[in-house]
Amino acid sequence: MLATCHRIEIYGVLPELLSPLEYLSGLGAVDLPPPEIHTGPAALAHLFAVAAGLDSAVAGEPQILAQVRHAYRGSGASHPLLVAAFARALYAGRTIRAAYGLASARSVGSLAVDAIVSRLGDAERATVLVIGAGEMGKLAVRALGRRVARVVVANRDVGRATALAEAYDAEAIPLAGVPDALARADGVVSAADTRGAVLSADLLAARLRLPRSLVVVDVAMPRGIDGAGRALLGDRYTSVDDLPGASARVPGETLRAARERCEAEAARFWSERAPQHIDAIRTLRASAERVRAEKLSRALHRLSHLSERDRRVVEALATTITNALLHEPTVALREQRADPRAARALFERSEP
């Protein structure tokens, strides 16, 4: 599962007869809106685009690659196809961002701070409340510390908020302290999955009755402020979708070319793992290993006078030669440049 400020996605390898919707139902995810579903090469292309930051609010967002890596490492995934897909996604994310000039893209957190600061009457004297000490919250607190007078960070885990506050000369409070902090704040960055439970419509209505102005930027996913709260705020409210993203500064043809590269990488990955080619590779390597073991056994029998160290040298040499000979045919099979049937025939042996 990949959960960020802008997405909640699930990647999996399912049995052929189990549909994604049936799988989600089995997880208890029956009350969610209809999900967007990708399968096969399209799912791989989407994963590669996500890792490259092409599917982010900010094209080439630098944090997403680390979030993809963290989601994969924390998942405990062991299926070979899923392991290989995420390894390729991390590689594609790095290379595509570099190839298409997206490596210097800014984060959602920094754009949220720009949006807040640009609407504050006097930023150098303003107080901004950041709700959430996760990745987006950290980015916002770090950027705000240099641009406003005071930053207050609220989080469910007060210890996490305290560590963040100490690092950037801010003030940490529990979520229970949000009402008091909101009354003294000129701006709010909502960066936690609170779904209106913290910044409720009633709380916002009370705050808006105060003479002090207020601007709110909501970068949480799902939104930290519900529909009623957003309606009360009106043009004081900005969501992550409203941020003037870096995509506006990336030419459309560049983004299209980067997406085409993701699709090409996905097609290549998929073809490399076509069942008939994988079977041929396994057959090829198993047959070569059998020949290697047989020939090595005969040779070592004749070289019984060798020391243990010398025997290990001979064994290592046999393995190295075998792997070197198999390298090119294996690559050709993965890239579908070789006929699987011809590859199998190389080591076919008649039964005695």
C-alpha cells in the first residue's frame, strides 16, 4: 500500500481468477468510492509514472520516490513479480526524472508554504499552525521557519511533534490544543488524515467570527477539512489540487514523452517476464547447471590429488564459465530476441 498526501494505492499480484474488486472486498474496502484499476502492463506503467512523479500534484515531486521505496520496504512483499516490479520502478523513477529535467521539481510542502505566505498580510509577524508531523508536515515546518514569525505543529503523537519542533525552532502541541492555537493563527497547513475531525465546521465557524484573518491550505489525503468546512472557508481555502504546481513550468510535450517512456519501460518489463520466456530461461539454466555438475564431478575425480583450496578454485572457474556462457542467451530471451523453443533445444537430451 502506498499512502501519500495525494494518493492511496494498492499494488498486488493476484490469482488469475480473482478480480481486483473481489480482492478489495476481501480486505473490507467495500465502502470506498469505485477505485481506479490498472492491470498488466498498464499497472506497471502507472507505477513507473508514480515513481517518476508524473502522477503527483507537482510534476517530478522529489519526495514520491522515497515514499514508493518506503512503502515497498515496509510491505514485506515477497512475490518475485512484485519485488521485481518495484525494483524496476525505483530505477525508472530515478532515470526518467533525470532524463526529462524533473529532478529539481519542488515539493507539495514547499508550494503549500508559498500559497500560505503569499496570502498573509504580514508574513514576518504571522503565526502558522501545521497539523501533522508526517512527511508533508515536516516539509511545511522546515520551509515556514524561515518565512514567518512563529510556527506551531500539532500531531496525534506529541513526541513526534516535539522532535520536529525542536529541529526547526517551532512549538509542539497535541491535537487537543488545536482550538486554542487556531484562534491565534493567521494560517493553517492541514497535512494529516483527520477528515474534518480536528478542523471541524463548528471550530472553523467560531474561528471565522474573530476579526483576525485566516487562510488554510489542505494538502492532506483524504482532505483534512470536510465539505462543510470548505464551504465556510470559501476562497480562504486552498487544496493540493489548487496549488500552482511545477507541472505548469514543465512543457506538455516533455510530460507526454516521459509518460511514453514509462509505457515503454513497462512493456519491456512485461515482455521480459512472459511465461514462455521465463520457462525457457529456467530450462536453459537448469540444463546448463546439470552439464556443469556432471563435467565438474568427472574432472575432480581425475584430479583427486588437488588440495581443498585448489578444488574450490576449479569449482569457481566452472561456475564462472557457465554463467558467462549463459548471460547473452538469457538477456536475448528476456528481451524476446531469441526463440524459446530454440533455446530449449540447445540442451535437449534424449532419454536413455
